[in-house]
Amino acid sequence: MKIFLLLTLFISPLLQAKVWHSQSAWTQESSKEFSNWIASDEYNVNLFQVGSKWENIKTDCADAIIAAQVIFAFERRIQFSLQLSEGSAHSITSDSHKFDQIQDDVQRVKSFIHYLGESIGTEGLARYNSYPIDLREIRPGDFYISRWKTNGNFIRHAAMIKEVLPTGHLVLYSSTTPVKVRELEVREGMPLHVLSGKPWGFKRIRPAAMSAHELEDYSLNQYDLLNQVGEDSFFPRVIDHLKVEEDSLEENLKRRVRNLCSQLKLRNREINSTQIYLESIGHRCMNYSEYDEHSTPSRDKSLLNGIKRLLYGWKKIRRSNSATELSHELTSALDSILRKNDSDEARLELRKMCHIRLNLNGENLLYDLKNFFDLSMKGQISSHPNDTVAKRWGAPGQNTSCKSFY
């Protein structure tokens, strides 16, 4: 009996010498199964939120894509590997011994995901761990990565393709910076930024130890297309490759409103989360890292610019013959934001399309895109996390005396 116990004590740590014990390698068949999993209800915006098996996983855009791949691989017992640099055999795999001390399987995988997030970002995902695909074969589980320059600095973003719509438009799920636990953001249509060339663009996870010519749907046609038609026509041509039915102007405008509505609702959840955090720290002034995590300047600017782009397009459309194709409900809603129709009926149509419920200074009210747009244009929307909820949404109140870091 003592010998058996000694053997058990000796063998047990060895059994935990991997993040999980894999039964197969990631293959092209695994990629097809991953595609089906991404398209299913198992992969959803609340995957990393409280109540999910995978709650409290912190992500930015690249982390969210890698985390989804790791979760799928763990649940199917597929070996997972990421390459760290070009021309290097150095990689991180699910055979790692770094997490042996964590007994719980799920917690061990979560720690593995966070470790990967600290080790690799969008550059590594684009350059060493994915390959460009044929535009005609884009499917759920593929992802889009872009890089562009703002104020002299490179900005990068990656989004998972959840669904390809019949009109050729995409449903994209993504996280953002800073790294934190968050609900995934949803966008319908095409990504906001056109790829600048290799290695960016529409990509698929690259199975380890497979050469380019062996990869399913491997193609450089997206780069050829970009060179042929230019940035302005690139996404419309991608849509042409994917669509099985024509888009309508009505649905196009509604899709743009849904995207803005998604941003408005996500801002609301971020602010509510910030209030919970403020209560936990006694409402003291936030330090730089806390401010960076909870402030919303980029989110607020993006939402405002999105509304501006919608209204710019709507101004052109409403002066054209195309406006007669649209429903009265939609035209009334858009005219309400544009201040061309101040009737209660038009505002009601707008709120049918998008609104959130807020309590500001003790008053329960419905808040819509027009509220945000008008108050933003007046400079009354606050991005500062130490401001009151009322101030965050542009209602009257005392400004915080806490420092603004940017």
C-alpha cells in the first residue's frame, strides 16, 4: 500500500505537466469545426462575462481571438501552439509546464490564455500564426486584422468573423484596449479600416508545421484586388465576392443604425461597470492605469464620428430619388437626428430603433442617438471615469476635480 501511495504521489504531478492533454493536432479539419463553433451560440458576446464558464478572462482585440481558439482547442483536446517570432522555433504550446501548480482545469486554461495575451499581440497573430485566404471562401472563425497610422503612431485592430450575411456583409465580434474583462463588441458590415497589404487582411489560423501550399483556401487575391481597385473600392468588391442576394438601401441604413446602437449600449455597460469599481475604491481619484482602463475618449469619439458619417450619407440620400424607396419610419427616425423633423412621432420612431434607459439626477428617461449627438456637439459628454453618471451622459452636474491623464 505504501509503495502504491508513493507511486501515486510521484505520477500525479506528471499528469498535470500540460495545460491539457491533447489527443490530436490542429488540422484543417479542426479549422472547419472551429468555424462551426464560432457560428454557434456557444461563441457569444458574453463569453468572458460573469456567469460564463470562461468569465473574468481579460482581453484586447488579439487576445479575444486567441482566447476563442484556445477554448475551442481545450474543449476538443486539440494541441494549441503559437509562434512568437519569425524564423524561430520558439513557440508556446498547450504542453507547457508553466501552470502545473493550478489544479482546476478551467483555471489553468484561463491562466494560459492570460499568459498568451502577455506574450503576443496583433503583430504576432498576423505575421506568424495566420495565413491569407481566398476572399470567396471567408467563413466564421476567420478574422480580419488591420494596421493604420494615427498621429504618427501605428494602431492595430483584429475582429473575429461571427457570420457572413447573405448580402455579403459580415458580423464581426471584437474586444479593444485596454486589456480588461469586457463584453465583445458587435459590428455588422465591413471592418472600418482597409488593409494596407501583407500580412494584414482576412486571415485564418495557421496549423503548425504546414507549408503555405498545403493550406486550405490559401490565396493572395485580396492583395491583388487591393492593388487593382484601390482602398475606396476594396470592401465593396469583397462584398460582391460573398453576397448571394442584393442589399437594399433600407437595410443598409438600418445596419448602420444598429452598429451605432451597439456602441451606445456598450458605452452604457462600461459606465455602469466603472460605477461599481468606483464604489469598491471609495470613489477616490483614479490613478493612470485605472483612468486608462475606465475612461472612454476613444469610444466616445468613435460613436460621435459614426453618427456624423451616418448623417452625412443621409443628407445626400434624402436629396436624391432614392429616398422614396425608404419607409416612413426610417426616414422619420433619421430626420429626427438630423433636426429636420422635430415631431414627437419622429422621435418615437428613432427610439423604436435604438434607445437605452438611464437614471440621471433622479429622473428615469429614455436616451437615444440624438441625445448623445446633440450633447457631444455641445461638448457636454464626459469621458472622465470619476465624473458622475449624469455628467458622463451630458446632464447637468459638478465636474470632477480629479486629474485627467489625456
